[in-house]
Amino acid sequence: MTKVVVNGDIDKALRKLKVKVARSGVPSALKKKKFHIKPGVERRIKKEEGIKNSHKRNHN
């Protein structure tokens, strides 16, 4: 990937790159693949996250 730095503003280019990487989901995918999770545990985690997210949505 090529980045163009305008007026020598490396900080702004670096910030944009960090945002793009975060939005792509690469860090969270690597975090999840650090070690093996049993299928049952994975389902339980997803279910708990779904319940937590639904509580967040219904809170407002």
C-alpha cells in the first residue's frame, strides 16, 4: 500500500492508516486467532455478546 504524505505531515497520514486498519477488522481477527477456542465456548461468547449488545441498543 502506498501512502502520499502531503506537506510533510506524517502524523496525519499515520492517523489515517491506523483508522483504515482498525476499520478493516484485522486487529480483532488476529486477537481472536491467538489461540484455539472450543466451538461450544465460542458459541457461548457470541451469545453473551449478542445479549450485551441488545441491552445496549434497548437502553436508549
